[in-house]
Amino acid sequence: MARLTKKKYRTIKLVLIVAAIVTLLIFVATFKSVKTVYVAATDAVNEITEKIADKKEQQPILNVEEYLKRIEDLANNAVPVIETASTTSTSTRQAMIKEIEDSYLYPVDEAPLPLAGAILPFKRVIAYYGNLYSTRMGALGEYSEDVMIGMLKDEARKWEAADPSTPVQIALHYIASTAQGSPGDEGFYTLRMPDSEIDKVIKMAEKAGAIVFLDLQIGLSDLEREIPYLDKYLKMPQVHLGLDPEFAMKGGQAPGKVIGTMDADDINFAAEHLAKIVRDNNLPPKILVVHRFTSKMLTNYQNIQPLPEVQIVIHMDGWGPKAQKINTYDVIVAPEPVQFTGFKIFYKNDLKGDYGGLMTPDDLLELSPRPIYIQYQ
């Protein structure tokens, strides 16, 4: 065995010391790296947590108290008047008043509270209707963009003056598929508008601070086929949907020969389709407008199911003198409650004959329920 000399011993000792120092340095460096990573990870987690908290704070919250107050005001129910003998007890009078109040059709008890961010009933929608290809289908298309938007804002100001407590949201209600007298290539008697035309309306609305409704006249087609064509637009938070049963020809006739019809099942399909888009894209609730001026245009109304994601408006779409329009509203729309109601004003057709002029905001605010969606054509 080799003898361990002092020189070798000192050498080995030095090597061991150096090795120990290197090991210590490696350990310290590793510890610092771990600490640095830990601190960085902790900071990242804290930042993400703060962002989530901020996002939650920024998300709108439904003001339930205001919502309930506004739908009660829209109902415009008459104050119960009870004529009783002076000996009638207070409890009996209260029971009689409750019985009357329970008979009111509006607000609709079955309608759920909407998701936060709902437009109705916090704002009244004032819309211009039409198609850019036609000067005869409504103000949207009849007039130049600047003139049309100016007219729409004038109407909005009239409503703000008549009902200062309800802000106005202007809208462009565009006919995205128009009923046709001939079957076309697919045999459906409907013509879908190209994206380029819809894009024009989207841009007009954006400039004007308006929302958009895309309206379907489906002819012999069906909603399962037609609504998906609009999905890329319905994924936009400012775009909503309109359905026109007048041109839904379930009997196989060409549009315009007879008045068409839709059933509760059709409306529920459209609502569920919109609701899924809302959920999948984290959107505020959509509005679904359904036109109506005859009983048969909408069947089984009691089976229509408004959803938290979709607010449904049954829109009185008939033209004529004031008394006739009010009668259509009172007989066709109001007695069959779904959720909200709407009313259309025809700039030309409502003035045919000695009709006494167009209905005013004050006229419409006297209705029970008060319409929350107003359309001008």
C-alpha cells in the first residue's frame, strides 16, 4: 500500500475542500433558482387571480328589482276598483283585489329572469325595417344611409320625450331572406341575402350606435335549415333574430297566396338555437321578434318558452287605421302572452284612406301591455 505523505494529504484535503465548496455553490445556486421559480410562479398565480376577480367585477349583474319594476310598468294594468258595502271587511276587500290582480296576463309569470346584460325592459327598441335591394319594403332601403339614420334618431327622440324613464336603443331590422313568388334553384320560394349586404347593415348600425335584427321569410324552407346560415352574425353580441310567420308556407303554397304560420315548436327551436349561441360565446341575451297580425300566424302560443338567454317579443305587424291596429293588438297579441310585445307603424300603409294620421308614442303608451319594441316600415 502506498504511503500517505503530508504532501499527498494536503493535496487530497485541498481537493475535498474545493469539492465541498463547489457542491455548496451548486446547492446555493439551485436553491436560488428554485426560489426564483417559486416567486415567479406565485406572482403569476396572483396576477391570474386578480384578473379573474377584475373580470367578475366587470361582468354585468342583473338588477332584479329594477327589472321587476319595469315589467310591472310595461303591463300597464288598471288599478283594481272594488265597490263594496261599508261593512265589508278589509281582509275581504284585499282578497277581492288579489283575485283581480291574479287575472292580469302581464307581467308573464312563467317568463324567467334574463341573464345580465339584457336589453329588455331596460331599454325600448326603436327599429327601422327593410331590405337594401328594395325601396318598397321599408325605410331601411328606401332612403340613403344618412337620411335613414337621421329619421330613425328623430323617432327615437320622440319616444324619449314621451317616456323619459325608458332609454331608447335604436335598431336596424334587416330582411335577411325574402319570400319569393317563384321556387328558385332550391324550390323553397325564398332568397337569402349575400353576406356582403348583411355586412353593409352591420357597418351602418355600428356607425349609428344601433343593434341589428336579421329577419327570415322562409317560404317553403324551415328554420332548421335557414337559421344556421346566420350563425356567424348571431355570434355577434349586437345581432338578434326576427321571424315572419306570414311567409312560412307550411301548406305548400307560394308566399303571398295565403298567410303563413309558425307553431310554438318553431319558436322554441329558434330560441334554443339562440340560447346555445349565447352560452357557447358568453354573450348577453338575444331578442327574438316574432311578427303577428292573425290568430293562425302563431299557434300554441302557450307552449312557447322564453329562456334566460332569449327574450321573446310578439310583434303586432298589421296596418290600417288606428282603431283597427289597436283592435288587432288587443284581440290577437295581448290576450296570448308570451313575454314582451311589439308594435309596427307603417309610414305609407297606415295613411291609406282617411285613417287619421300615424299613431304616436303617446297612443302606444296607453296600450296594455305597453309595447317595448317599436318598428317603423
